[in-house]
Amino acid sequence: MNQPGRVRRARPHDGALENAVVRAQEGDEAAFATVYRMVHPGVLGYARGLVGDDAEDVAAEAWLEITRDLRRFRGDAGGFRGWTATIVRHRALDHLRRQKVRPRSAFLDPALLELPGGQNTHEQAIESITTRQALDMIAALPQDQAEAVLLRVVVGLTGPAAARVLGKRPGAVRSAAHRGLKRLARQLAEHGVPDSGPHTLGKSI
């Protein structure tokens, strides 16, 4: 069940997340609240990219499972993000099967044109692309590209960790993420927003 992530480069708050997970496993409710605050944005963003407006329901189901199985998790911060992403994906696919629909498609929201250009840092780019409008745009990509971008950019997984969530080879996931980000960048450029989020994000894949 566990999917420890092979961390290529530590994220700024990995140590705090790992510490909070350990304390939450020991029953510390305040630590669990910290885990929730740190991980939930990625959980919700990934769910929204898969099921759209039903994301809150899917995320709630995922958190019930995360809470139930938390003591069984073993791994680092990257592994924890991968583990939670796997749970979200399973709950989202269950939801789609119940609804008998495929992952939703979306359209280019005009609000995307307000994304700031000239991003200088990876963190700023992530902040831009995880807006609700950008998630809609990602969801319009082919499914393999959408999931790869969501896992790499929104959830923050490494290539190998994202590959484990999807049951694919790391090279295939990296390629899908790269193609997705190039498509996003091209769409933004066509609407007069050059050098925005996806351009910068593409450098991190």
C-alpha cells in the first residue's frame, strides 16, 4: 500500500511534514491538522482535475481512508504525498465508475488570461497553475497528460513517484507531463500570455 517517494530534491517543508506525520500516527490531533493543511491543497487539486465539481466529495472520501490507514504508512514526505495521491486516484475512479463518466473535459477559462507573466521562481509558477482556472485548463488535456501534470505540479511528486501512482514507467510520465506543459504554454501564448506558468514549470519536469 505504501509508496515511499525517491526524493530527488527536498521540498521546503518536507521535514515538517515528515515530523507531523509521525506525530499524527501516534495520535496527536494537532499534528494531523498540520498534515491536513500541508497536503490537502494537492489532494483537492488532483481530485478537481479528475472529477471537476465533485472534487470536495472525492477528497472527503480520500481523507477518510487516509485517516483510517495512517498508522500503516511508512515512508518520507514524498512517499506520503504519493500514498495520498494514490488514494485520491482510486476514490476518483470509483466515483467516475459510479457516475459512468470519464474524467471530465474543460475549456479555456478567460480568467486564465489574468495569470501573471514573467514568473521568476518555481514556487510562483506552482501558485499560478494551481488556481481553479488553471486546473480547469489542465483537465482539458488528454487524460495521460492531465494526470501527469497534476501529479508533478499540483501534488508535487517526483517522476518516479508519479509513475508509481499511475502504474506507468517514469519515462512515460515525464514525457506526458512535458507534452502537457508544452500544450498549456502554447495555449497561453496563443491568448497573449507568453512566458507564463507552464513555461517555467516545464523546466522542472
